[in-house]
Amino acid sequence: MSAAGDGSTFTLRRVQEMLGLQRRIVAGLIDAGFVHPTRGPRNEWRFTFQDLMLLRTAHALQQQKIPPRRILLSLARLKASLPAELPLTGLRITAIGAEVAVRDRSGRLQADTGQLLLDFDVAPVAGNVTILERAASPKAEPVDPHELFASALALEDTDPAAAEAAYLQALALAPDLEDAYLNLGSMWAAEGRYVELLRLSDAALEHCEGSALLHFNRGVALDHLERLEQAAASYERSLELDPTLADAHYNLAQLHEQAGDERGALRHYNAYRRLER
């Protein structure tokens, strides 16, 4: 399957640059069926936004010194044990000691055995089993998504790839960070990456449904993908949330004009001119 036009625009080289993943880890994840990249015009791998999130999880486990073979085994078995409709990117996968675990509503579930992991140790004492409280371990300094956002903003002009990676990391930590969606969306729109912009907007609206600008961005993506009725609906929704959004009126006017609706086009052009004045 070709990657042309499907929005799978992350190449293997770019993934390695952004996430620091070894090629063999990526290849192993693909062989295990945990990610499904498409093929580009030159038969190179292309990864989706969702693939990037899963690969980032593998990278985080690698950083915690989990052996590559255990990462691959655990993630493959984890995928096999999950219902098909469950979004993998909605799970929190972490390392507890030497184990790989996934957190769901029931607690921490060990990925490769399905056993529940609890925060205590079990040790034999004088022939009996005694439950010991787990000693507190030093905690890594938490990463502030707002600091990542600020770094991304500063990098946009000088290093767009690094800015993009920082925005994605900020969103992984704070999925309701509206400004990160908007800035990353603007970057992708400027690059003509409208399929990715649509996916990003859909993900953003799950957390920020009341954002007029995110609905507008979704409309822009749909507009350029020639899904015009859906684009119009997104523009209309953005105006319901913010009637002063002049650009939404302008884009709607153009859509009405293309559809031969002169009255509708004139109405939105007039609204646009009033707001611009």
C-alpha cells in the first residue's frame, strides 16, 4: 500500500531523529505487528501519528533499561490480549522493576502475563510469606508540558522537527493543552499535511470540544481534502462557538460560492467584511 495521500508522513529516519529509537527496535515492533507503517513511493516505511505515539512508548521503556527483547515480547502479547476496538494510545504503559505493565481501570496489569501488579514486595521470612512495603524509590524530575510547549514555540523557526517533537511530547503529557494542538496544527497546515491535521484536530476535539479554533482547523483540513460538506459543518460549528471568527465566514463564503449558492456566499462575505472592519 502506498503512503501517498494517506498522511503517513513520518519516515523511519525522522522517527529515529525525533525519538532516538534504534532501527532494530522499530523493525521488531513492525515484525511483531504492533505498528503497521505503509510504504512510500520509494518503498520506504511511513508512520502515522498513532504509530509515533506507540513508538514513543517503546522508547520510554528503552530509556528505563528494559531489554529490547522484553519490550517486543510484552507489547506483542499485550496487543494480542486487548479487544480490537480499544485504542492502544489511551493506555499508560510503564516499567515496574524489570516488568512491563499497562495501567487500565482495574489497576496495573502486567503486559506479558496478565497478572495484576501491586505496589508491594513478597519475600520469605522464617519459612513464611510476609508482605513488605515497597521502599520509596527516587523519582525522576517530572516534565512540565508547559515548559515543553514554550521550548517548542521557541524552536518553530529554527528547528521545526524539534518543535514538532516537543509539541507531541507536551500533548502526550497534557492531552487538553489546546495551544499545542493549535500551534502544531498551524505548522502542519503550512506544510500541506492536511490528513495529519485532520487526525490531530479529531484527537484535540476529544479533549477541547469547545474550542472554536480547533473546529476551524478541522474545517481547513477537510476543505483541502475536498470533503466540502464536512468542512462547512466544521466552519459552522466554529462560528457557533465564536461568531467573531472572520476567517470561518470567509471560507464558508467560498464554499457556498463553489456550490453555486450566491445568496449564502454573499451573506458570509458580508459578515467577513463587517468583522474585518
